[in-house]
Amino acid sequence: MVQKSVVLVYDPFQTKKGHLAIKAYRLSDAFMKVLREHKSAKASKKVVKLSPAVVAAIGGLKGDGSAVVASNSEADLGAEELFEEVPIEITNSHLFTVLIEDLKERNGDKL
């Protein structure tokens, strides 16, 4: 699993209303710690109870419904703690801005 990966969420309905709606999220450091502990605990066969959100995210259920993880310190992460929002900034190149302005002049309100 790559720690620097992000997921981009785009809302076309908000964009259609005139508000560009793009957000970026990545897995939180707390979740990554639980995931690392989970992987090491799988090897040593430790069994600890996890919150449903963590179990669903890890997918680490054994056949009897119990989850495998190394420690219970971070096991009570809620669903809202799995991801953290990454601030993003969208900019246009100068050539693109000139192109848009040129199209506005040619087409007026049709653009």
C-alpha cells in the first residue's frame, strides 16, 4: 500500500450548478498505524476486537468474525478518522487562460 496515494472525489452535480467540487483524501496516519499493526499481528496470530469501520476498511476478518490486529490502542478508530482531507489548488496555465478569454470574445454568452 502506498502511503502517498490520494483519491480525488469529483461532484458533477455541484459543478453543473457552477461550483467546482473536487476534494482529495488520503488514509490517515492513525489508520496506517493500525494497518501496519494488523499486518504484523496476522503473522503472530493475535486476535483483538476492532471498530466496524476499521474492520471494513482493512477487510481483516477471520472466518469466525473476529479481526486480527496487533494492539487495541488505535482499534477504536471511527469511520471519520480513516481519511484526512488533503488541500488542493487548481490553477490554469497562462496559455489556457488566454484561450478561454479569446473564446469568450468570439462567442460571447454562448461559452
